[in-house]
Amino acid sequence: MFLENTVNHKEQFGWIEVICGSMFSGKTEELIRRLKRAQFAKQKVEIFKPMVDKRYHEEMVVSHDANEIRSTPVPAAANIRILADTCDVIGIDEAQFFDDEIVTVCNDLANKGVRVIVAGLDMDFKGNPFGPVPALMATAEYVTKVHAVCTRTGNLANYSFRKADNDDLVLLGETGEYEPLSRAAYYKAMLKERVKEIDVNIEEVPQSKKDANA
């Protein structure tokens, strides 16, 4: 369970918190909750998100259940370093879409006394570690892994299965494009996808070659 750090005014260093998990697991919701608590405490808070994320709003960070908080879209991690000056707390959403410099930026800010809260997908739709998030998890003081509910088994889900026929690594989407699955359901779904690909490849073989191999 995540416990917020007790502030020691003699200690000038901050810390990094990472909130990670699959699609529809509540990452952004938890990020917004922590940031609003900091705002209520009259701390100076800034929120950043990658400029590519315009699903709900160009400037707002919005969770799937429509909770929101105003943010600053930035094209690269280096912009955060400049804009976060004099902040007590900064939040970063969709960290997986930032360049690798986000890791250095977050650590530099924490070393200057800033509380850095980062949310992002830890795995891509192929089940591989996603972008800079694993490195952020390794250097963070606190890591909270949240889970969705598997739409096929009802168990905890930590995989984001892409239903859309698109192999691009970055594909912003909703329930029409992604589905949260448990390990077992994800394995079966990926197996079915591979079988489908094999069938398609066989269909594309010219009839003459099929007859020759018969």
C-alpha cells in the first residue's frame, strides 16, 4: 500500500512515485487523487502530459471515469525541467510516451526537493516493457501497481490486449481498441491471433504452390 512520505524540512531531497498498470486500471485516477490532495494542501503543483495525448482534451488530464485536472501538454521531457521550476509537486501522465530523458528529468527534480508523481503503462500491447516506465520504476522510492478487471475471466488484469488491427506501438484508444486481460486470458488471445496470422499467410500463397506442396 502506498503511504505518502512525511516531509522533513531539514532534508531538501524529494522523491519519485510511479503509478503503473494496464489500460483501465485507474492509473490516471490515482494520479489525479494525489495531485488534488497536494493542491488542497496549498502546495504548488504542475501537471504535464505528452502533447500526443489529445483523446479527451488538449490541456486536461482526464481519467476514464471523467475525473480531470488541468495540465500542460509538452512535446518532450526536457520541457518539464524548465516548466517545473519552483514547484513543490509535479505530476506526469502517460509517461510511456515520453522520450528516455524523462528518467533523468524526474531524478533531477527529485534531487532538487520536488515530489514527482508519474503514471504510465508498464507494458505495451505485446506484453513488453513500455518505454521509460521500467527505468522510472527502478529509480522510484514508491511504486504502486494497479490492476483492471479482466473482461473475460473477472480476475485481476495486468495486460492491455489490443483488439484493433494495428501494429503501431503508439495507438491512443479506448474500449474499442483495448481490452484489459489477465495473464491466462491474454495468453489465449495472443495464441488465437497467431493462428489467425498463419491462416492469412496460407491464404496468400499462390494456388500453384499449394498444389505443388500437396
